[in-house]
Amino acid sequence: MAKAELLLHPVRLRIALVLVGRRLTTEQIGRALPDVPPASLYRHVRRLREGGVVSVAAEGRGRGAVHRLFTVPAGGGLIDPADLASLDAAAQMRLFTAFTAALAGAYGRYLAEPGFDLAADGVRYRQTPLFLDDREHRVFLAELDAVLERAMAHAPAPGRRPRLFTHAVFPAGRGEHVRAVDLGPDRPCMEPGTRER
């Protein structure tokens, strides 16, 4: 099964997102996703492993059982552009909806933590219109990728916590003027998008 089809399933997408930058056993994944029944979790992890989205990072024995640590390997979560382009508009929307649903779920779990602090945690989400030609767009994405690669090279360490950085880039609809949306503790206002007449 192609990666795009694998990740169309919201539970498999959530598992993949939980494992990005981490090495966890199936039991630990289950604790991160308590609403997923264990039998379903094991089945989805197996499907993701067969599809190359996740891999076994380490294996050991304990209490008479084999324990595997799963992770998303380099490139494991990337969908081949040709594979992605082969999806029709309805499938593209299902994949994007699964992605945003997983993001909303992760944010909900953060908000459920006792004493969450948006300002101290540096929480923000934004939408910013960028007026770029194709070359400028490619340069922008390359520069963004370089910044992300440097940050992703940081190994887990005391004082560091996993932070989700999520971005989506696509052209605005024709004739649509999108205003900036920038929410955070120091940016309490949001301007709605408007459509040019």
C-alpha cells in the first residue's frame, strides 16, 4: 500500500506523528493514544512498518518478551510526490482532513495538561500570505527546510521537550485575498480572510 493511502487513515497518521523524533514501544504509543484499542494499535503499527513509514529502532528482551522500539526513520514519513499527485481531489481532502484532525487532537491533549501556559510554552499558530513567484517560493522552502533540519538535529536532553511545528503551504484560491492570522499570547487578534470583489 502506498504511503499516502496508509496515512489517509487518521489513527495511522496519529501514530506516525507520535513517533516523529521519538523511539517508543507499542505500549508507550498506546499510552500516548489512550483512545485507540490495543488490538487496533498493534494492527496499525504493523501496517505502518510494512509500508516503510515506521521502523524498528532497537530491540531487546525483558520479562520473557521481545520489546521493540519504533520510530519514523529519515524519509519514512515523506510521501513520494508522484504518489501524492496520483490522489484525486477527494482523496487529497481526506488526507488533509486526517492531518488537521490529528493536529487538533494533539493540541487538545496539550490543553488537557494541568497548568498549561501558552506564553511560557511559546504557543502560536499563524497564517500569513506570501506573494512569491515560483523561484522565490522554491528559495523560501529551501531556507525553511534548512532551519528545520538544524532544529531536528537536536537530540532529546534534559530541559528539552518535544514541540510540534506544523506548516502547510498552498496557493490561495483565485481572486481570494487572505489576511494575516497570527495567534499567540502576545498576538491576541485575528483578522478574517476576505474575498476581493
